[in-house]
Amino acid sequence: MVGNFVRLSLSMLLILLSLPFLAISFLVAALCAAVAALLPRFHRQQRADAMAFVKPRTADQFGFDDAVSAYENLIGTHAWKRP
């Protein structure tokens, strides 16, 4: 009975000591969200720059056939090594 009380009291103490850190992290997250909402021009410019690097590609450009054949060769090599 005493052991359960000690474990419960230590658990409660740990929770109570961690609550201020949790509150501070929520406050920091709210401030970051507010700053992000107040500066939409910066985000629009950043998104436009990020999208400039994206190019549409077809499946042939990734070389899936070569990758599949290399994977099959790898499986075949390991299958022959087993007794």
C-alpha cells in the first residue's frame, strides 16, 4: 500500500513539474503561428521560389526498369548464397 502511494506521489510530482514547460511550449507555438499569420507576403514569396525547382517528370525518367532489374539481381545473388 505504501509503495503504491509513493509511486503515485512521485508520478504526480513529475507531472506537476512538467506543466510549466508544457505551458511555455504552447506559448512559443502560439507566438510562432501568430507571426506566420502576420507575414503572408514572406510565405508567398518563399512558396513561389520553392515551386520553381519542381519539374514534372514521367515514370521513364526515374529509371524504374533498371531499378527493378538491379533488385532482381540482388535477390538472385542472395538466394544462391543460401545453402
